[in-house]
Amino acid sequence: MKHALPTILIAACLLAPAPASAAARDAAALERANGMLAEKAQWDAAIAIYRSLLDADPDWIEPRHRLASVLAWRGEYDEALAHMDRLAAAPDAPPDVAIVRAEVLSWTGRTQEARTAFEHRLAAQPGDARAARGLARTLRWSGERGAADRWYGRALALEDDAEARREHEAMRAELGRELRGGGRVFFDSEDFSYWRSDARFALDWDFDTRLYASSATLLVRHEREAGAVLDGAPESARGIESRLGVERRLGARTKGFVELGARVWEHADDVPLARAGVEWTPRENTSLSFELSHDDMLERSYSLESVLENVRRRGGKASLWRQLTPSTELYAESGGAWISGGNGETYGGASLSWRPFAAHEVRLALAVDASRYQERSDFYYSPAVDLGTTLSLFGRIPIRGPLAFTFDVGGGGGLSRETDATEVGPAYRAKAGLSFRRGGFTLELDGARSQSVRAIAYTTHEVTLRAGWSF
């Protein structure tokens, strides 16, 4: 894309007539240099001539204009822009210097400056198709595809440029749809099990908006011993879940989402589900997000009792992701929630990960986390204090073609305090699976086991199957 524009500029330079003021100067040398621009191999010689002409007469517009253009074609953008700035300040500045300068700014990645320059040009000349194309390209390169789509449409309405039309069609083809589905089985050493199957469909409504819908079936079981909490209550509950959501780009560096849904249970009250959040990316290596939610405690506590007792959770969290170096990333989050029954939860954690080999998708991470509940509950795990630290290794290793081995193994330890008793012990987790990716199709199968030891050992097992198709 960036290499096609200089061809237009070369033609413009070769066809542009020399101003009358050049007649008293070394017009023959200027004409000779201009003739060299058609052959890339002669650009060095042409540049030398332009420099010598400017040494003799720094105010001569045409050789400076040609020199700025050929330097831009060669990628020497800083010097090219310096010459263009001087040309723009001249009383008899070439009419195209402002738009050429904006194009060069966009090629250098200075997209905000380029955007401002194109917008200034279009404010003065709304019918300038070249400026509209330049703004569309700049917006596309900076990731603002929704605005780019609108400006491509405007540019093509002003002038049917074949190259811009191909760019626009290629960008429109990126609008996609996605269908995903799968299942998950979770069970632990306390005779609790959780079965889930779900499906999700998403589509790009436009370049700024994605819509999605999902549904799921759930089965929760807990085989209790006599005298246990809620003894005599059902030992299982079936449910269905539906969600609708929209993700929307709110600005050049901001996006948000809203999601609404519900869970309907066989032996418990229906649960309204709601999530909303915003993400801000001030720089490419930094992302900040904030989220509010209303749901139940099922995925946080893995407790049938919390479902049967209709425990609700309303919370919020803030998170930060930052790439510290090309191989190192930091993630941190903190949040809290109000829980029905007068309880409350606060939590926080951070992880630092390192990718030792650029050629391999393998990372080493150190994570710490902490949480606390205001009160102890009989219906879900709610320690007064829970601290943990984990050192883990995770990644994806190609096996053959689209097939890869995925893994996540780690170990550490932690501390928890509940009913005035403090327990310290080790913990580990191991996860392994296979991943198949070809074109828009993905298939993933994972198995995991974890254990943490406090007063007793608590062990979990999990199997997950996921399939997806993007089209």
C-alpha cells in the first residue's frame, strides 16, 4: 500500500512544469535531474544534483520540492519532512506540498499528525479526493476501521480510484462471524460436580460494533453426607442460561461492552445476569479496564448450596495489563463485591510473565493473589484471609501442521484463615491439551488437575472441549 503512492508522486513530478523563476538558474541541471527520477537506480545522482542546486540557491522552490519527494520515496522521512516544512512556509509554496507532507507523515506512523493535516486540508477543500483517500488510509493503519470505512466511501464517491476501491473491499472482507461451542466437566474431592455445554454466535455489525448471543445448559450435583448443610435438599440442580451482548468501539483508544442475560434453575430462583465494562488503551503496550457485574456465586465457589440458597453477587473490578519489554508482561487486578446475606468480598492479584524464546509460545510466570470475606458462610468457601503464590510455565508447542500441544503447569503455596484457624500448605496445578487450528476452524481439548493443601487436601479435575469456526 505504502509503495504505490510514490508512483503517483513520480508522475506528478515529471509532468509538473518548471516555474518561470527557474529560467535564470541552472535549468539544464534541474531538467537532467528530473529526467533521472524515472529510474530508481539514478535517484542518488538526482539527489546530488538537487543538493548542489540548493547549495547555490537555497530559495529555489522546485529542486527542494523534487528533493523532498525523492527522499520520501527512499524512506528518508525526517529529511523529507524538513524540506516540506520549509516549502510550506514559502510564499510561493507548491499547491500539493501540504497533502504530500500529510502522506509522508502517515507512512512514518505519525498517524495523529497525518490525520490532523488531512482534516485541515479537507476543511479547506472538501472535494479533495486525494486527501479523503489519505485520511481513509491513515485511519485504517491506526486501527480506526469504522472511520476508515466511512472515508473510503466518501473518497470513492468523489473519485473512483481503483487502488482505493481494492483497499476498501479488502477491509470490508474483514467483517466476520464466529460460531463457537463446547462442553466442560468439573468435579472435586468433596463430591461436587459441574457439567456445562454451551454455544455462542457473534458477528461484526460494522467495524465498530460486534453483537453476540450465547446459550448454555448446566447441571450441578453435590452428594452430601448425613447432617451436612442443607441435608435433605436436592442433590442436583439443572439450569439453562442465555446471554446477549454488544461490544462497541467508543473512540480511537476506548471500547466498551454491555451484556444481559439470565439463569433459570430447576430448584432455585432465576438469576438475572448483567455485565458492563470499558477498556482504555492509552498506548500499544498498556491497557486499563473496569467492569461491573451481577451474577451468582457458582463459578466462584463451585457450590450447589449457593445456588439453592439463591446467593447473589454484585461486584466490580479494575485491571491493568502492561508490556514492560518485548518479552515481559505485567497483569494486575483488584476488585470487590457485595454478596447477599450481608457478606462482602475483596480481592487482588498480580502476575509477571516472561517469554524467554521469541520463536516459541512459552512463558514463565510468577503470580500472587489475596482475598478476604467479611463473614463466614455455610454455603460457599469464604475464608477471612486467603493468600497464594504460584510459579508456572505455560505455552503452546507445535506438533505437526495445525496441531499443537498446550500446557500450563505450576506450583506454589498459600495461607488461609477461617474461624480463627490459620493453615499453610503447598498447591499445584497441571493442565495439558491438544489444539488444532486451520483457517477459521479451531478445536481444543484440555484436561486439568489441581490441588491445594490446608487442613486437608482439596483436589479438582476438569475436562474441556471447545470448537470454533470464524467465517
